[in-house]
Amino acid sequence: MDTMPMTANIKVFIISMLFIGLNACVSPPTNEDTMTDADLIRAAEQIEPAPAEGDQQWVIGYHHGTEVIKSFQCSDLCPENTLRIIYYNVPTDTTCESIGGVTKSILVPIAITVMPKDYCFPKAIAKYWGSDSR
């Protein structure tokens, strides 16, 4: 039997098809859960210093597919009167309750006073915030 040596074009074609096949098996990254209820509780119970100035916030993970935000909200007297909050970033086309959260109104420092503001908290840590927020 005669075997014909593979040409470079055929090799490239076969390798390309292998990559396409492998790529089809790998799904793109999603906003899957990166935080468990226990992770949320640890974050809520964590003692950390308040920033020296200004409001600061960032995404710390995803819980049940929803962004979890940690926010330090400061009045004009930073770091005194700084409030740390961990809450869900609720998409605009949904409600807090529909993603399994608990809506609470808490007092947020604004200048020399405080004002109530609604937040959506994950159920696992909702008890950490309320009228006696820290």
C-alpha cells in the first residue's frame, strides 16, 4: 500500500479542526457562585479598618449568580462615621426578593447627618445590618 505523506496544508487543517473541537467543549467564563453562605458570613464578621477618606466599593464575588459588593461609605469625618456594607448589586430588570435577597433600609452617613437608604442583602448576612448598623 502506498501512503502519501501529509502535506503542510493538511496538517494545519487537522490541527485547526482539533482546536475548534476543543474550543467548543470549553464554555466561556460566567458569573457563577464564587461565594458560599459561609464566605458571606466570614466577610460580614470580618473586622477591618475604615478607609481614611472617601467612599470605596468593589465586587468581592458572586453569590447565586449575583454580584456581591463591599462598600465603605464615609461622611465628611473619615474614618470616623464610616459604614461598611456588603450587599447584592441587583440588576435593573429584577427585584431584590426575586434573587433571594432581603431589602433593608439602613442609615447611611451623608455630610454631618445620616439618611435611610435601601439595600438588598443576601439572606445569610441580612441580620448583620439594620437600624443599629455598624
